[in-house]
Amino acid sequence: MTSLTGPGRIQLEIFTDAHRISCQMAVGIRGLHAELADSSSNYREVEDAYISRVNEPAEITANYARCALRKDNVKFVVLQDRREGLPMGSHHAQSVYTRGRPVPVFLTVPAFEIRGELRHDGKVSPALLMAQAISRYLFVFAATAAAALHPQVVYHGDLIMVDAAQIGVLGIEERR
């Protein structure tokens, strides 16, 4: 999957409890996280959407040139290029990508288990890591998401943006 599809457009995979929506979205200068966290609307339109069940990713259930989704049903978003997750040139973009050390984590959201790395400065604890969410999202780098009931079904991304309110468990994985 290629990342940028045109000026201000990105390719992404949006996950709900049971479905994956592979689509394109127009994103402003504030970045994807701001678009999804914008409280002025409960919905977000996407384009060129292909919908599949998470346990049958190769089988397209439906596809639409345009459709809308409820933002509060989004559990996480998978991006193949981490630069598309944050606005370019922002203070947050620099701190998330260049500061801190990688911390391997495991976390759960409804129907999924996610593994990857958070970037964090200072003392590390699960509660502190949860508190670092930017505009409601926690950024997990070099990440995988496995369907909890079908662990052989795994999705990969350079960045997975996880809705912090959906996290059930966050654990720090010890390096051995």
C-alpha cells in the first residue's frame, strides 16, 4: 500500500471491533490525530473504502467511493508511514519521533492485541505511558495488531494510533 495519495490525502486502515476499513482520507495541516479527535463532529468521511471483517482480511465485505464512520467506534488506525500520523513541523512531531528511548509495550483494545514501541523520556511506568496520549491517541511504532480471537490474523504498521480510551491493558515488555 502506498502512503500519500495526493496533497493532503493519506492511505490508512481504520479498525473497529469487528471490521477493517482500508481507505483514503483528506487530512489538514493539524494531522490525522487532530482530525479524529475533533469534537465538532462525531463522524468522519473517508474515500475509496474497502471493508473487511478482521478475521477474514482478504474477503471484501463492501466497498464505497465515499462513506462515513463514527469516530468513537475507531479502536485504532494503522499507517505505513509514521510521518502521516502527526502534523509536520509541530513540537509534538519532533518530540514523539526524536526524543525518548523506545519502550516495548503490549496493549489490548476490544478484540485486538497490539505490540510495538512507545517513545518515552524519563521514568517508565504503564500509567505514565498511558498519560502521554496526544489528542486522545497513543502512538505505537513498528507495531503489530493481532485479532484476539484469531491470533493468526496480524496487521503491521510503521505507526498504530490507538484510541487511549479503548485501552484495556498496557504492559511494558521486559527485554531479555
